[in-house]
Amino acid sequence: MEDKMDASMIPKSIKEGNIQVLLVWIDTNKQKFYRMSWAYLKNNTDVEDVFHNTIIKVFENINKLKNDQAFEGWFISIMLNECRKILRDKRRVQPSEYIESGNTVCGLEDSAESLDLMDGLNNIHEEYRELIILKYYSGYSQKEIAEILNMPLGTVKTKIYRGLRILRDILGRED
Amino acid sequence: MECDDIRLKFIDYLDNNLTAEDEKKLIDHIKGCEECRKELESLKKLVNEINENAENISVPEDFMDNIRQRALKIDPPVIKKKKAPFKILLIAAAILIMSMATVFATKNPMSELFKLMNPEPRITNTVNNGVGKRLNISKTDKNIKITITDVVADDIQTLISYKIEDLNNGKEYSVKYDGGIIIKEKWVKQIEDTNIEMYTSLFSNEGKGILTLFPIDTDNKTINLAFTKLETKTGDTTEVIDGNWNFQIPIKKYQGKSYNINATIKVDDYVINFNKITISPTLTKVNFNCSNGGRKNERINNLEDIRIIADGKEYKPYNFGHENWIPYSTVGYGDREMTFDSMYFDNPKNVEIRVNRINTQIIEDKPKEFIVKLDEANPQEFEYLGTKLVINDIKVSDNIAFNLNQPINSSKFETLSIAFWPFNEHSPEKYFSSAGNYNEAYFIDKDNNKYGYYDALLIWDKIRTKNPVLYIANTSYKLHPSDGLDIKHEKFIRMIIDGYNKTVFVNGSAKIKLR
């Protein structure tokens, strides 16, 4: 709840030339935003760029946000877009095997299992991937996701479930 | 069928998010359904795996520091306000508002100031030099005659000057900025959430006016311009006259000369990098960017009062050096621009850029909070950075009104960044929208001479070498509670100060060859 409270005050403060409120809010929520971006990009430098680019986009477009209460959802949509953009650019410059082998790109210390998991995640369609990431990496509830993505709750539920099944199939963990 | 419905509840079940009734239904079902039980098992395994993976991702310790550092180098957007009460004009930076609103020049020294800001000499000077066109086309409606006098277009702006004459009784009119101008042609995308359409500013003075438009997109263009609403002021009342004065205006665009430059001024930790000069018939534009050299919580807000010197001649920034004032569009973040007197007809080969004032913004690590009593009849004193702030004349009605005084100017800060929050809960439902009017503002120079705000601007060139800084002595605030906030029973509000502005005086210079 605490996060939400402050979020709607952010647009006004930005318009007044104060970016501190935004930065404090990001700081409070950094874990969920970091994990979300990491799930896409798997390295700290890119995640940092995503944060930075998102802040720039927020500044640039703050006037387009009609409803201050919707700031958090708006912020996340921008962040998701920035993640996809960097991912797209990387795919374009790197040979695909490089991405698929995963190991070199990923800085995560964990076992091969989690690499597989994240590779799997990167191979499911974006319409499911973003939902799974918002749900399990950022920790939003299905209801919050419905609000953020402006999607009916029923659709969110169906898609998360379907996405998890697809992911499980890709990972070959049927049983 | 039933299985499908049950399975859609699995995620809520794993989240512990089902009603007791639904949970019982689910458990009853999987007891009797082998397939669903397996499905739930495998889903649970996968979700656990994902959760574990997510938890292993931790934010590096210095991460937010880096984000903060980088963010402080970005400038927040310049938000132009649609309408502003006159008093707000008192803040130096707010001069840009004047470009947005129709300005009635009524009293001294304001009218003197407006005369200084009047873009008319620019346009006549340009036309007299053979760039632009004298049109003198007139239309009369409602016994009011409007004449389009001159038009000049270059790659920085398009200027159209006009005059309005009341044929009946000689009243003074100006065009209503809001909804009184229609331009058929569109050549830029409208900036969202603003009433900025094709025109970006309107300057009215003594029945004459200048309309500033975005630079046109082709070398020649005929635009259809109609004025549909005029206003006239008698005392405090404003009367609006509807009518139709429409014109077909042929415009020819003149190209300026652009030079890519690479000149850097370093002062203290600040780095200012000038990268482009555009010399156009109506204005000179300088593009630059600033960085704070990694200072924490501190950044350049404005470069004030830059001067360009060429062949012994000094070119002043447009409208008192407020970098924010540009004839069109909003400024970018990393990149900034500032406009100066035109050098077009002087055609200089060498220029020098001098920087003397840097307005910086300092942000508190943690905003300072002060509790203000609402039922206190006596003045309440607070101390911020060693300077006394006094709140008095609190009046609570359907809003909260009070005055904030700063009896002595501070050596630490100039203007404060202040917000007011409800005492108990500051939330999307419960907040104040506040308006502050600066009632008393002064410039104080290094010898402690005090000048009224307007007076200082009028004699700016004489006092600028004495480093005058803006000091706001008295502000009246009005806090309007949001719908969800009932202030009847409130006893306190919070005053939040999250930072301040301070001018840094430097002696920076860059010499540039234009090639």
C-alpha cells in the first residue's frame, strides 16, 4: 500500500521540477523493478540502462499521463517496453546461438537449472512472459497486474496459467 | 469442464488467495481427480522454482546510487502552464509563462518590463533588413479592424505581427490566447495536454501583438489564420468579443546558418558543453548540455544570463537570460538550448560565450518535515538551514490559506522547494493541491543592496556584475484539499522541504571560431 500512496504524487512533483520523489519511490520499489528487468535482460548493466531510460521516458511523457493515480502502471508499462527494446537490440547484434547457450550472457551465480528456467522464459511468447514476470519476479497480484496492463482479471488468470503450462512444456518438466 | 474451472483457480490457491468455500471445492475436486492433482503438483513445483530463482536476484548495493547519479543529470521537463495569475510572474523562471498567456500591460514597472520583452523590434528590424515581408492586410468585423503587419519566418520560429484598432471607441483589445486563434494548416504534432497548437506564444501590448508559431516545414507556405475571440479589459473585468478576422498569409522561410562547435567550460565540478550555434534572422540559438561532475543531489537548473560577444558587440539572451524561454517547443533533457539576439546581419566569424551565473538545485537526502498547527493564531516559527521561516495568518475554510515569510535572506539558499501534506495521510485520495503566490520578491546583490523584482530586471545590465540573487520574502499559499480529504477536523499539516536553489557565480568563457 505504501508504494501506491506515493506514486500518484509523483507526476505533480516531476512537473514542478522535483525528481526526488520519483527517485525515492523507485528506491522503495527497486527490488520488484530490478527483478522484473533482470528476468528479461539478465545483466546489471542493461538493467541499469532500463531504469535510466525509463526515467527519461517518464520525464518526456509525463504530460501525457491523464490520471495521476495510474502512475505506477504507466511506469511499469514504460519499463517493460524499455526491457523489450534492449532485448530486441541485443538479439539483433548477437548471433542467436550466443543467446541460446545462455551461460556467457548470464551473470547469475546459480545452477544450470535456473539458467534453463530463464532461457525457457525467454522463449515463450511475450503475451505470457510479461505476465509471469510481473507475477513471480515483481510479485504483483493477479488483480494488480490486471490494473497495470489494463486487462480483465479473468484474462490475466487464464494467461498466467496458460503461460506456466507453456513454460513447463518448454522446460520439459511435464511430470 | 469442471477440471478447467478448477485449474484456473490453481494460481490463486498457490497464492493462498481463495475463499474458504472455493478452497474446499478445489481440495474436494483434486481428491477425486488424479489428473488435476498431478497438474497442481507440477504447477506448484514450477512456481516454487520460479520464486526461488526470482529471490536469488538481488539488487546490487550501489545500484540505486548509480541510478540516482545518472538521473540527476537528466533535467526534468519544462512544463508550461496554460494560465497563470500575474503574481507568479514574480519568479524569474516563470517569465516563460508570459509567452503562453496574453499579457495586458497595465501598470509600471510591469509595462516597462513588457516593453523590453516585446519581440516587435526583432521583427521590424528583420523586415527592414530585407528578410521577411511587410504585408499590411486588414479585415474588419464588429467594427474592429485587425491588420497583419509583418511576417518573418526562419528555422527557429515564425513571427506574425498584427495590430487591432477599435473603429468605434478606441478601446484596447488583445487576441484571446485560449481558443481565439485558429490556424488551418498543421505542420507540427500538437504537444499533448497543452493548448499549444500551432502558435506558441502571443504577445500583446497597446493593441499590437506578435504571434509566434513553430517554424514552418517547407520553404514557402500560405497559412490560413483566423482570429475569433478578442478580449478587452476595463478595470478588473474582461470582456470577450467573438468575431471572425481571417487572413491568408504567404510565408517564406529563411534558413539560418548552423555551426557545430565543441566548446567546453569547466567551473568547479560543473561541465558545460556547447555543441551548436544557429544564427538565424530572428534569433541566435545555442545548444548545450550540462553535467554536475558527479555531485550527489546537486544539479544545474539553469544557466542564467549567458552572453555572447562578437566583434566587440554583446548579444543578450532573449528575455533576461532565462534559458527556459525559447520561442517554441519544450526543451530536451540532456540537451538544452537558449536563444539570443540575432547575429544574422552582423555575420560574425569569432564569438565568445561567457557564463557567469549557474542556478543549481540542491536536493535533500531526506526531505525535512515541519509540523504546522492549524488552530494557532500566533505566528509559527521554523528553522531551515539556519534561516527562520514564519507561517502566519492561517485561515481554514474550505481551503487552508496562510502566509509564509522569510524575514531575512539566507546565505545558504535562495528559493525553496516546498510542499504541504496532510498530517495523517498523504495518499492518492488525501492530498492538497496548492497554489503559492509570491507577494514579495527581491534581488539582493553582493553588497546587500535590495531591489524590487521588476526594478532589478529593468536595470539588470547595471546590476548584473554585482551578482544579484533572487530572494522570496513572502508567499501566500492556498491549499485545496482533495475530494477524499476532510479538513474540518484537521489540527495540523506537514510542511515538506525537499531542497532549494542556489546561484553559483563563475567566470567561464569559451572562444569559438565559426566555420
